[in-house]
Amino acid sequence: MTITLSVMLKKLVAATTISLLAISPAHALHSIEKYVTAKQLASPGLLVINPLDQSVLAQNQPESLRIPASVLKLVSSTAALYFLGPDKRYITTIHKTPVPDIFYIKGTLDPWLTSNLSFAKKNKQRFLPGLVNKANTSNLKKITILYSGLFEKDTTDLADNLKRKGVKVSFQKISAVEAEALEIEEVASATSVPVSEMVKFVTLWSDNRLADRLAKDAAREIGYETTGKGLTTTFKLALDALGVEHTGLVVKDGSGLSKENRVSATTIVDLLITIRNNPTFVSIYDGLPIGGQTGTLKKRFLETAPDAVGMVHAKTGWVNNSVTLAGYVRNGETEYAFAILADGITPSFTARNKARAAMDRLLGVIVKGNH
């Protein structure tokens, strides 16, 4: 069924070159074409579709490959959920060794460990210094931590945290084989929230580090390197499994920060339609910011398109000359899937904000319908 959807989308997009298709007069959208072609958007890759009948409401070069910025997180989160599973959790343990001032941390590359206590409390991230405290019961001021399965950044953050508490720590990375040879005693463990909860956070707040780590773990899970080539293959395999068309997809990271990433509006909209009611991917929708209310859309639409407040669930993005938005917008009982990839914007604060406002107004027109 999803394969048929991709084919239908491609045929629909290829069949028309205008930006607006006629719909019933009672629900005609007023002057939408001028919003699609607004100069502030600089001829974006754009597609708006009604999933119920596959009708194209609006489009502009939807097959063209664009710089997606953080809208790519929709694809990377899909790959993570598909290959890792929404219920996967990461376990990190700390062990005592025969030497009192040497400890061993065995990790599983938990993408959401933190040494920031406020983050741990607010986001339910697992607090790495807390594990160390449970092992260092003698409050030694100079310790050595052997470790495996931790990101280098996490060891650096941990060292900074302990330093502020007067504890000097040195780290030594060891292999799994070396760890097995140690006479160790587990003292404490920390189990992460499930991947689905991490995905919600990624989409709500556009967390770049977390998105990239999840994407790379998906690649490792199926035996690929965490390079751009490995990520591209991983993402394509996930999209293939879902029947989502991905011609020209290029991936350099899992966050969308790279200006070398490429994807079309057609691929993003096809993906949005495909995953909308699939329980494996429900955390993507649940985490999407809501226009004028939550996350990275909390301050959007309030002045630019008040009618759209609460009616848009979408992932934001921007990098250099690219400003993007993709998700779902409601008009009465109809929910449209859309993607706006405007990567010809002048790389300035003013130009980006004008592009965002133009997007808001476009979606506001869709929400209002015949007015």
C-alpha cells in the first residue's frame, strides 16, 4: 500500500505544473498561489497533499533536491525507530575493581547520558556523575575510570562535573575483551528512557546531538559505518521498507546541520503520510511542535497567522540560507501533509524571519480555507 502511495504521489506531482489544483468551491482556498510564490520563500521546494484522496493542494518544484536543515530529523528519527525499535533502552553500569581508586563504566553508547543535573531532572536523562558517586563511596579526590561504550564528549562532560566537586579523574578506554578480564563488581546501573521518548524530544526541541547519535546507532545496528555513506544507506533502507520514494537523497549527518544534505519535498511528504498512523512512529507526531503553543513553534503564528495557532504540527529547521518546515496542518476535519524547503534564502536574521512569516501565512490560509 505504501509503495502505491509513492507511485501515486510521483504521478500527481508530475501531472501538473501549477501551484494550485482546484478543489470544491465550498472549500476553495483564497489566493494560495501568491503565498506559494512569495518572494520571501525564494522559490522553495514545496508540496501540500490531502492524504485522504491524494490530491495535491499546492506545489512548487517538489521533486527538486533541497537542503532540509532540521527537517531531516523526520527521516533520521524514522530510521532510528525502524531499526532500533521504539522500546529500546540503553543500560550503563559502573563497577568496582580490586584497586580502590579505579572504577569501570560499561556503557552501551546511550545517546542521552548527561552530566548536567538540571537536564537530568527536566528531561529524564540519566545522570552519569550519579553513577560515579554510588561507586566512589569513600569520596576519593583522585580516581581513574576505565570505560567502554561511552561517547568521548560524555567523558569530557563527566570530568568537568567531577572537577567542580574537587575530584580529579583520568579516563582510559578499554575493549570489551579487556573488560571481561577485569575482576569487577557491579555497583550501580542506569537505564535510559526508551528511544520513543528520545525521538519526542528530538522533534520537539530539535536536539542536534541526540538526533545524530540516534541516527548513527541505527546505522551500527544494521552493520553500517556512521559516515555519510553509511547514514545514507541506512536511511534509504528504512524508507525502502516503508515504500517511501527517495530519489537523490544525500545524508551527511543525522541532525540536518550539514549543508550537503539533500532531500525533496516529495520524499518528506510521502514519509509524513506513510508514518502518520503507524504505531511504530507515533512518537514523531507526538513530539512535533504545535504552532503557537509548544517547542520550536511556540512563538510562531501568534502574530503572523493567528488562525493557525494549534492547527499546525510541524518540524522546523534552518541552516545558513535554508529555512524549512514540514508536518501537518488542519483545515476543519481535513489534515494536510506538507513540506516547505526554502534553501535560497539570504543568510541573514531578517531574511530568515521573513521566510518563516511567509510560511506561517501560507499555512494560515490553508487553515482558514474559504474566507
